Amino acid sequence: MARSGRRRKGEGAIVERIAGWSIRHRALAIGGWLALVVVAVLGSALVSGPGADTDDPRESGVVKRVLNAQKNYEPILENVLIQPLDGGGGKFLDNPALVEAADDLVAEINKTPGAVTGLRTPMNPGTERQISADGRSGLVTFFVAGPNEQMTPHFDAVVKAVDTVAERHKDVRVVQAGDVSLSRAVDDAIKEDFAGAETTSLPITLVILLVVFGALVAASIPLLLAATTVAGTFGLLAVLERWVAVNSAVTSMILLIGVAVSVDYSLFYLRREREERAAGRGVAESLHIASRTSGHVVAVSGLTVIVCVCGLLFSGLDVFRGLTLGTALVVGLAMLASVTVLPALLATLGHRIDKGRIPWLGKRRTTIVESRGWQKLARAVVRRPKVWGGAAVLVLLAMAVPMTDMRLQDAAVVNSLPRSAPTVDAAIRMQESFPGAPTPARVAVWNKDGGRPDTPEVLDAVDKLRERIADSGGQLYGPVSTVRVDDVLVVRVPLAGTGTDEVSNDALETLREVALPRTLGTVDGVGFAVGGRTAFAEDFKEQLGGRAAIVIGFVLLLALGLLLVVFRSVAIPLISIVLNLLSMGAAYGVLTWVFQDGAFSSLLGFTPYGGVAGWLPLFMFVVLFGLSMDYHIFILSRIRERRLAGAGPREAVVGGIAASAGVVTSAAVIMTAVFSVFITLSAIENKMMGVGMAVAILIDATLVRGVLLPAAVALLGERAWTLPRWLEWLPGKGERPEPVPAPSAARPAPHAAGSPEHAHID
């Protein structure tokens, strides 16, 4: 059988040749893919050594670098809150139960000699700030002592001591929150979220695929490719993170993005192959057509996602380097699997792909037909494109209105995780009684000429800082604690507010711009910088805000150039970009309304804190801009096929929408379901991402795909597919794919599995 399209050149032909090689060398293609995954996983187990560390932005980064340059680790600051369970009981020092619990805690901690240093209790002279403003709560603070190798055992001993005292004094609240206890709470939540996402996303995807394909074998293939793609990605990341730091919080993102794109790409290919077989073509011809059309779309879509996500590198933030690497790897592997191992699997299975049919679904799902509902809608839209398109634009603009009041504000730990976590509850109670105590600012002080930082002049300046704190009008709080780390003195200063809100940011500004310059700033030869959770969040937001325009500009220009080459049209790339921006704005509006204004907070299980995570809008823009291009490219490719086959401009739009409706709807449902898994996770940032991305995908696959895109293409008519003469120099001239010929009426029915055609696919 002669393969159609031998005369063509360009990317579509390249993808078809790659798929053709995989079809002819099925065992090698499948075995090579499995070998790649196994080598990646084994490589992660064999490579040992410390991983790369992320650098914090701006002044927070100075603090991190100065402390990392020291031989010893910074001692861990921990706090224990002691207060009556019922909130009453009079003053702390007049309440025997509270004093007894504090004394018992000190005695229990001292059972491990050298475990802590700098122990301060409400009973010590000169520690008035260890008692809350209302006098009912006390705070025991201490640093978990080194040396480095003993910090973890010492911390565990302290935790055990606190638990023991809490058990003995059940009429008193004895709870702990601090540097490591809060970090462990976050890490534990991330691990639980990752495990939950892992166990939830794959079964949900399988159920949807069973409905889509109506056959167990067909539904299992995308899931198998997704699982191996994600496994291979994590294996490679484990090796590469020796040089590029990968934040543990991004693992869930990479997992779900990997599942979503793997299944989407497989779905594009599988549905097209099925469509061609249902039209009467054999397995071999169907696979070649699928590789030429859907395979080409997968390659372009994957490249677009990778290019877009690379825009995050222009932010200059280290934390995005790992996310960029992981996303690019998982999308690249998904794309590779879809154009190599997937054709090999389909060629091997042949008609057995439809084995394991589901009753009531199998027969209907294995017969691919155009969507009558979407066809009717598209036909109505192209008749009156201005009316339908204008109405859709107004709807999206109305949805985007809340975005104009969006406040970018990261969630503090007490806002991020649910209060059901004991450490989070402890931190909230501590914050109420001792503002800023759970997450104080960290001021690193060092001698510019080297040597000891705790000189008499520096210590005198720290005492003056305490005086400044007393005069700060409640923005800065005590108790201020100091600890030396080799050649650096670390001064902890509690700040007002929740840690990342405007009150905390104002307090941080007072500390940086007023209190420190007038105290430590007057000491010659001394350098200092402010870090901590509040400082990091503010520095991160400022760094991101300063680079956002560069990132957005890069993504838009690269996407414009890529689509310009693929479609050799100016109008199509501009339409795609404008429609993406509209759907993104609507998603931002919903995100603001839900999480900043608190709509559906009880249903989704979160407490609004008055803002949206500062990193999320730009991250969503970059990732969604790439992912949503899948649908645009797929639909526009089907429209162009019909245009090249001789259909009129509007009939081509109707036919392309109807033909792509099934696969786009299925892909959108799967991607929405996968991203919705984020909503079930514990951290509010994950919930935000889940809602934002799921809403954007839904808008893109319905209102944009069903109304705006056909309206825009219909309005442009033939102008949508033309290229100005001054751009004729662009690559891709003469590379338009040939229209797929309609199957002959006399064509014999598809051969059964095991037939000569199935056995000798070329």
C-alpha cells in the first residue's frame, strides 16, 4: 500500500517519518522507551550526594548566602506557648498551674544536656515580653543547639519534652511552633498532598478514559504512557537536581501536569487513528494519517508548552528553575512517547485496541462520529459571528472584572494550611498572644572585615534596637533574641501582622528603613540584611513584579513566532493570543472572587486571607498559555484540513469544530478533572491553582472553542489563512499538509487483528 504524503516536507513529514520508523521497529521503539524509563529511575537511585540549593531573591538572598558561608548551621529557634485551656485563670505569674507547667518544661528539656541554648521563660528576670499583653499567656523560647550533626536529635528531644509536659498538664495548653516545627508541618502536608494527588488523579483519569473509549485496552494505553512519563521525569529530576534545585512543593504540579499532557497527547492520536479506521481505512493507513495530523499537532503543542514555560527563567527566581526544568521534561517526554512508542503500541495491537468493551459504551464509543451539538452551535455562530462573538467577549470581560481588584499576597503558614494541623493551630494561638513570634524577621549581622560580629558596639546597637522596637507603635515586637553562627550574629525580631499581610509588610519596612539604619547602621564596618518568611515573601513579590513584563513579552513573542511558522498566517496567531488572554483574564477574575473575596470558602475548605498567592498569576499565565494552545492548534488544524480539501471558509469552520469536538471535549474533561485534584489538597495555594487552571481549561474548551474561535475565523474568512508578501521568507513555505482524502466507498472493511495488513505495516 503506498503511503500518502511521501512528497511532503517539513515538520508534519518529520513526525510521520518518526512514527513510521516506530511502526516498522515496534519492539525497538517500545523496548527503548521502557529502557529509558528504567535507566532514569535507576539513575536516581544510584546518584548520591547533596542536591543544589535555591537562592532567595534580593535582601533575603543576602542573608541566606551569608549564613550558608558559615561552617555551622544556624541554630533553630523554637517557641512553646503556655496558657489556660479556657482562656481565663488570671495573670500568668499568679496562676500556679501555668508556672508549674513552665518549670516542668524547663526541667524536662534539661534532661538532655546541651540540647538548647538561650532558654528564656516568663519567670526569668527582665523577660516581661515573654508574657502576653493580656498577662494570661507565657512564652518559652530557646535555640536548639548544635553541633550540626546533633541538631536533629536535639530537636527530637525537645519535641518529646514538650509532648511529655503537655500530657502531664492536661489542664494547661502547652504547644510548640517555630522554625523547624512549622517547616515540618509544611513538608508533611506536601507529602500527604503528593500521595493524595498520586492516588486520586490516575483512577479518575482511568474512569474518564473508559467513558471516552468504551474499551479497557484503549483506555489503559494513555494511562500507561502517563505513568511511565511521570516516572521517567521524576527519575531524571532526581539526577539533575544535583545541579538545579527542585522545590518539593513543585512535585505535585509536575505530577498532575504530566498526567494531563500525557493523556491529552495520547487522546489526540488515539481518537484520530480510530476516526480513520471507522471511516474504512486500515490500521497502517490510519496510523500514518494520525501521525501526519494529530502527531504534528502534538509536536507543535508540546514545543509551545516548553517554550512558554521557559519564560519563567526570565523572572530571575531560582525556585522557578526547578519548576521549569520539571515541566519541560515531563512535557517533552510525553511528546516523545506520543510520536514514537504510541504508534508502535497501536501497530502491535491493531484492532485488538477495542478489546474489553464496556457494555452500553463500547459499540457507541468505537464508532467515531461528528458532534451534532457542537456542529449546530458552530453553524449558528458562523451565520452571525458578530453577535455570538460579541456576546462571548462580554461574558468573559464580566468574569474578569474582579481581577481589577486582585491583591497579590502570599499566604503565611497560618493561612496556608488548615488549622486542624496541631502545629498550625499552635502558631495561630501564638500569633494572637505574641504577634510575630512564630515567624520573626531574621537580621544577619557581620563584620565586613571578618572576625567576631558580636562586638560591644554591635551589642549596644542591638540594645538600642530593642528601644526602637518599644517606640515602633506596635509594628515591631519582642522578645528580641540573638544567637551567633560563627562570624554572623542573627537577631530575631517579631513583626506585627500574620507574617505576609500589609501590616507585616509595613513592619518589615519600618525595620529595614528606620529601626536598623538608626541602630546597626551607625556602627562602622558592619553589614546587615533582613530575611525571614515576611522578608522572603516581599522580596519574591518585588522581584517577580519587576520581571513579569519580560516573562509575558517573551511568551507572547515566541508563541506568535511559532504559530506564524506553523500556520503561515498572521491572523491565526493573533486570534489565538487574544483569545488566550481573554480566557486567562476570566480565570483570574474567578480566582480573585473565590479566594480573595471568599466565595465558596466553606465548600472548598479554606479560610480567605484577603489575597492571591503572588507567584500564581504569572505561573498560570505561562503554563496555561502553553496548554491551551493544544486545543487551538488541534481545532485550527482540522479547519485547515477541510479548507485545503475544498470546503468554503464557513463550512470548513463548522466541519472542523464538529470533527474536533469529541477529542477536545474529552481532553478538556480529563485535564479539568486532573487539575481539580489540586482543590482537594490541604494548602490554600494548591486550591487556588486547581480552581484557576480548571476554570481556564473549561472556559477555553467551551466558550472560546465553541463560540469565539469559530466567530473570529468566520469573520476573517480567507484572510485567516493568508500571509503578507513581506513575510514569505518565513520557514515552512510549501509545507502545508495535504488534505486527507475521503475513504473510497468501495474500500473494504478494516482487516481483523492478525490479518496480513496488520502483520506487515510499513
